[in-house]
Amino acid sequence: MKQEDYSALWRPLRLWPGVLAVALQWLVMFGLPIAAPEQGGTAIIAGIVGALVVVIWWLLFSRAPWLERVGAIAAMAIAVAVTSRLVHESIANGMMGFMLYIYAAPVLSLGLVAWAVASRGLSSDRRRRASMAAALVLACATLTLVRTDGLSGDADSDFEWRWTPTAEQRLLASTAGNHATNPPPSAATPSTSVPPAAATPDGPAAPASTGVPAPAVSESGTTRVDRPATSEARFTQAEWPGFRGPGRDSVVHGPRIDTDWSRNPPKELWRHPIGPGWSSFAVAGDRFFTQAQRGDDEIVSAYDLKSGGPLWTHRDKARFWESNAGAGPRATPTLDNGRVYTLGATGILNALDIRDGSVIWSRNAVTDTGAKIPDWGIASSPLVVGDAVVVATAGSLAAYDAATGKPRWLGPKGGWGYSSPHLATIDGVEQIVLVNGPGAIGVAPADGSVLWNF
């Protein structure tokens, strides 16, 4: 066959559909969250759909030799397999283990189309195919350079360069050396076992804010700030006793907030770093309480309401982390009768003295109930019902004597779950309501017996 006959058989690649698909794919992925921040999930879907369009173009309409069409798909699979062993753990575990694949799709689409455009002048099949494999592997390898610090409320991943310190690491570095241990439990009510923790960097205590006395470490090891005595009445009647307020309904009774912030914007009074976590706040008198993570330590802290300065910090050697929500406890402290009740992400249940953070009693609620820590950690905020403290470990309820920490009752197994128990009166019957894996359940506060399930 003559040379001109070979030329007649060769047809240039049909590039415009692939270029158009990738351009639209990346425009929607990065432009949509800017124009409509609430559409972060749609932008992620656009990246996957765009990748499918690119694959269809390449396999059916690109005019590439069939060996290259199939070879590109095989090279993509190999690139993802190699990259999966090298990416940061936050990428490997993100989005329930699918983050690498979700973000590899648009990256590989761009790599394939960019190679197709750049390789038009290559006449050697060997060079074309070698450069194609290299382009796809290098494109996917860019994901090894980043990590994610979690998801925002708009389903956008907070990407950072892999080698940059996290906000938690910066906080720990800024407070290096200011580390204290817990005080011993109250002699009247001995502590029960607390579970071991995973190995992570050391976590020092919170730094003192400006305008408040510097913290002092007592012989027992509690980090405290010396202050004038405060009336006990302020601690027994908490204005905001925990998760979503007095009725767990997010309703603030009494004052009205001016919501026209363009006319009357709020003024920042103070700012204080506390560490990662999903805990909200509880307020009693002139102090407030929350939970956070500091390296190895899961902490409960009290702060001055007016200045933000730390008052005391309780520490447990425990750390929970998963890439979507990051490190730290997921629950909010509950205040009742001069005590702070907290449940950590690994199941550590504490009763602390509201004045100084000393331990009154401590339990391992996960061990007590035989539950398994769910994918996103133990997230139940404690509920005080009379003289009992009720928590949910995953989807199962457990009640403890508020004074001693002795187990009262265990509810039925409920699989996984992240809901906090709520006290409700339904059809005249007081009960504890919980949402768990199977659905919703109502139990009697006295003994945990099931009243209904749905």
C-alpha cells in the first residue's frame, strides 16, 4: 500500500466535544459555588456527569484508534489505584471513602482532553500512548498534594495544601507547654473506667485571653483562673442549659434580637480559639461551657462570658477523627444542679463540678451499652430527667444515676444514630424520644421500657 493510502485512512481526532464538555464541567464545578453557594452538592454532581460525558465522547466519537480508547480507560483505573495509596488520609476517607473517586473524575477528564489537544502533532503511536499514560497518571497524582479539612455547610470540601499546618496544629503550637492533667475524682463518688485513646499529638490547655487573669495550675493539675467567689444560685439555674436550649427547641425566651444587621450590626466583644469539634454552648450565670479537641485530649472547658477568658479545663485522653467533620467531640454539655454533664465522641460520659471542673463521676457509655462507635462518632448531648442522666450511644439509650453515675437502665438496641434524646409529653404521657437507625422510638423515663416505635 502506498504512503498516500495510509494518509487516507488517518482521521484527526474530533476534539471539540471533549473540550466543550471539560470546559462546562470545570465552569460549573468552580463557578456555581461562587454564584450560588448553596449549590455545592450540585457542583460535585456536575463533575461526575461531566466525566461521564468525556468518557462517552472518547469511546464513541473521538475517532481515536480503539487501542488508545480502551488504553486510556485502563490508564485511568491504574492511576486511581496508585494514587489511592499515596493520598492524605482525609482524601482517602472523605465522603464515606468516595472522595478520591469523585474528585479524580474531573481531574482525569481534564488530563485526557489536555493530552488529546497537545498530542495532535505526535506521529509516533508509541510516543502518543506513552504520553497519554503519563498525562493521566500525573493528573491524578495532583490529588496527593492536598488534604481536606472537612466539609462546609454547602457540601464544599475545604481543601488545603497537604504540607500546611491545620488550624488545630497552629493552635497547639501557639499554646505549647501550657498543658495540665485532670484533678482526681471526687472522693465521695469514685470514678469508673474511662477508655483509652488513639495516639495523636499532645494537646495543651487553652491560652488565656487578654483582659483576664493568667491561668494557674493547682496541685491536682486542673487548669484554673483565680476569681472572686460566685453565688451558687447562678450555677443551679442555667439560662441556656445545653443543646438547643431549655426545651431543646432552639427557642430563646425573653429578649428579642434585632435581625436588621445592616442597620444595627452586632459588635464583636472578644474572640478566643478553642480547638476543633461540633459542640455548641451551655450558659450559666457569668460563664459558658463547651467541648473541643486538643491533640490527644478531648476537653471540656469553662469560659468567662464577658471576656472569653478560660476558667477551667477538664481533659480526657481520647480522640475521634473522621475526614468529613474532622476531630473532636460532637455533643454539647448539659448543665443541671451545679454540674456539667458531657458525652465525648468515643463515649466518655462525665459529671463535672460546674465551679472548678473536678470529676464527680465518669463512665464509658459505649462499653456499658455494648454499642459500636458509629462512622461519625457519638453525637448525643446528655439529657437530665429528674435524677437521671440519659444519653444515646449510637441509636441505643442508657440512663445513669445523676448523683453517682451508676447505670439505671439500658434501652433497646437501636443500631446506628446521631440524635440526642428529647423529653416530650405525648397524649399526656411523659417520655423520652429518640431518632435512630430503624426510625423513632419513645421510652418510659423510669425504666426505658418501649412505649412505641415507628
